[in-house]
Amino acid sequence: MSILKDKFGRKISYVRLAVTDRCNLRCQYCMPAHGIDIVDRKELLTFKEMYRLTRVLSELGVNKVRLTGGEPFVRKDFVKLLEMLNYNELLDEINITTNGALIANHIEQIEQLKVKSINLSLDSLNRQKFAEITRRDVFDEVYKTLEKLENSKLDLKLNMVVQSGVNTDEIIDFVELTKYKNIAVRFIEEMPFNGTGQKNVIEVWDYNKIFQSIENKYDDIDKLKDKRSSTSRNFKIDQYQGTFGIIPAFTRTICGDCDRIRITSTGLFKNCLFDDGVFNVRDFMREGADDKDLKNLFLSLVHKKPKDGFIAEQERNSDVSESMSTIGG
Ligand code: SAM
Ligand code: SF4
């Protein structure tokens, strides 16, 4: 069986699939207040196309899929897509990244499927600040989802984008959440995927600064052994139930073990978060490609995967400024 491997010997086993470019929130670090120019519905991949792409990829060794967006639960009948993917016996894990505002009523249904973990985005524990960041007043809904997920059998990861001058004063509050909750809190470096590009900030909150701010408070931090392709460096405060991690998304010190590819909601294949899309697989399918054509295409595309996110960025035709909502994070 052919498997997806790049020229650096990295085996590709994870696809991140954005199921829509639409979102019910307007997070400041992701898009402008007026939102982004969303595409016409017929430009979005259909569920059948998503199923087919995932199937073909799974026959090439991809065994994990993450569904993201925009907000995946904004896509009509999103749970049906989950049910369809559940039929693919080659997939070991289906994971979801969500803002949590619309999912509380779907959790029991999702628990019945092969869904392993939910990444819940939550950037503030303060209701008003949450509303300022997301430009929507839905903290209560999201917190309800958090509590429901904690009591479900799904693994829960809480993602907080660390924004200079906005929520850095809450880093310790988020670490403290792991005292009694068996959850994984992850701090993400902010990137310029916000619809306008690089911001000027007074202080850069990168991996080291985030870690130092935690180290200044605790003297009993245990380093955990990270999975090879983990996007976060993970830690635990001694005696705390949960863990915390830092994702060096912008300083890009994790690229060496990358095992992932991305497909945007319009079918743009991406070898790296920082490339500007290397091929439109939707058009290729709609022009009549069969599964063998798709397999050959993926094998050759992955071969061009850049060594790291810096090389990918250098090879772009434009600066990084697109909204993360169009890429999927
Ligand atoms: N709407 C869902 C959500 O927010 O979880 C899924 C899509 S969102 C684009 C995926 C992830 O990207 C979220 O964890 C979000 O916080 C993160 N993200 C979005 N814009 C970002 C940025 N500029 N820098 C770092 N992370 C970002
Ligand atoms: Fe929507 Fe997620 Fe972007 Fe926030 S981060 S605007 S929830 S896509």
C-alpha cells in the first residue's frame, strides 16, 4: 500500500478539514468586526466530497481527522457528516475544534460516535472580556458546553489564544482550572491570521514568555512526555488533575515532527498552515478525477511539503493575513 510520506521522511497521518468558512463569532484575532467575505455555498465542499477525500486519504495512511472551520456547528447538519465519517473503519479518531456556543445539545449524540476529543476555544473566563474578544455575548453558552464536556466521555482540550494586553492576566486562572478539572489547557501563540495581518504589540507573548509567566508562580511544574507529533509542549502542576501546554504556533519550533495536512472548506489543499494553498482538490474532483487520480495527486502534493513553517511562508505569494476562519486553524 502506498502511504503519504514527504521528502523528509515524515509520515502524514492527520488531516484537518475545515467544514465551513462561516462563523457565529467574530474573534478579534481571527477576523475583522464585519466578518470575512464568505464564499458562495456551492463553492464549499459537500459532505459527500468531504467523505470521499477523507476515505481516499485514509487509504493512504491517514487515520485521524480534525473537523474545524469557521465554526463547524454552523454548517447545517454537521452531525450528519460526523455520522458519515464514522462509517470509515480506517479512521481511528475524529476530533473537533469548536467555539462551543452551539454544541451543548449535540454532545450526547457525538459521544456515540468515534469522536475522541473536542478542542474548545475559550479565551477568557470573564464574561465581559469574552464578549469583547469574540464580539458576541455567548460566554454562558460556551461555559455550559465546557461543563457538559467535562462530564462526558470525550477528551477535552481548552484552547486559549494568548493576546498581548488583552488576556495575559488570566494565564494563571487558566492553569488553576486544571487543579480540580481533568482537562488539558493549551495556550496558543497569536498568529497574524486575522484578516489584516501582523499587529503591533507592546509585548510579544511567545512560548518563552508564556512559560516564564507560569514558572514565576509555581515551583512544582512537571514536564510531561509529549507525543512525537504533538503541537504543544505539555506540563502539569504537581497534584493538579489536569495538564497545561503551550503551542508555539508562531515561533514554529514543532515543525520537525509535523504529521498533518489541511483541506480548507473550498477544497484548497495545504501542506502547512503557513503556505498559501497548493492545489484545489474540489475542482479536481468536480472535473471527474477518480480515486486513483486523487491518490496520485495526494502522493505528489505531500512530497512537496516544506521543511517548516518559515520555508512555507517564504514560498508564499502574499503576506500572512488571511482569516484563520478560512483555513481552519
Ligand atoms: N471556530 C472554531 C474555534 O474557534 O474553535 C474552529 C475554527 S478556529 C479558526 C480554530 C482555532 O484557531 C481556534 O482554537 C482559534 O482560537 C485559533 N485561532 C484563530 N485565529 C488565530 C490566530 N490569529 N492566532 C492563533 N490562533 C488562532
Ligand atoms: Fe469563529 Fe473560531 Fe475564528 Fe473565533 S476563532 S471567529 S470562533 S472561526
